[in-house]
Amino acid sequence: MNNKDQVDQIIKSYGLTDYKWIVPRENIIVAQWVRFHCQFGCKNYGKNGSCPPAVPSVEECREMIYGYDNAIIFHFPMQSVDQEDHHKLMSKLSELERAIFLAGYYKTFLLQYGSCILCKDCMAEGTRVKCVNKIKSRPGADAMGIDIYQTAHNAGYPIQVVKDHNEMTNRFAFVLVE
């Protein structure tokens, strides 16, 4: 990576301060069990163009993620988030990805937290072919098989199972950068 300081300045210009640089092969854990949680526990499985089964296999995701030498993990502690706030944050992360790309880091790729919410009603029905926002939609880290709990711990962030919707939750997004 040529200049982390340059990327740090871009990130800070978007008002994001709670993040860390990590090395994907050392810090990001990609595991098959995470995909099973998507398949057997997520309402968006098969309904969203950025969720399984519309994403590559876990092995392909691991290969893609570990093909990067640098990644940034973003931490978002939240009480509860309404759809509008969620959409604003996802838009900001999408704009950040583009800004880093335009700064010359052409391999930059965002892995958002949660499912894609660009469209109120996703038309993709579990396939990228029908996605109407192919340029902007990105998979969630969990859709890519990232064990977010262990990865957050590896980066020194707090994370725990939330038992009630009123509890503070810790969300994490990633930007892969080369």
C-alpha cells in the first residue's frame, strides 16, 4: 500500500474515526459456519442480490479477501437504527469506497454490515442478474463468510451477542484496500 495517510485523510473527511487498519490473512476469519447462519437464520437468504446464494462460495470469498494485504475495519456502536439512518450510513460507506478508488486504489472493495438496502423491495430474488443496483450494491461481511465476532476480537473491538433489541450493538464494515 502506497500511502495509508492519504486513505486516513479520505476516511476522516467522511467523519469516520472509529476504525483500524488490519491485515486480512492475520485478522479476518472466514468460515463456512457463517454462511450456514445466513442460510438457516436470516430472512434475506435467497431474497437479496447481495446475500447468499447470490454471492460466491465461502472458499472463493476467502481467496478474494486474502488476496488483499490491507483492510480497514469500521466500528459502529449503535443502540437501535431505523432504516433511514442505516441507509445514510451505507450510502456514506459507498461514497467512501468510491473516494478511495478515485485516489488511485483501484482494488478497493466495501463489505458492508448487514444486507444491502439500496432498494426498498429487492428485485434480485437471490441472483445478481436481476439486481438493479449492480454498481453500488455490496455484500455484507457475513454474506462473505466473515466471522465478525472473532474478527472484531482480533482487531481489539468489543462485540457480544445481543439478547434484546434495546441493547447496544456493535456493527462492523470492512474496506479492502490495495
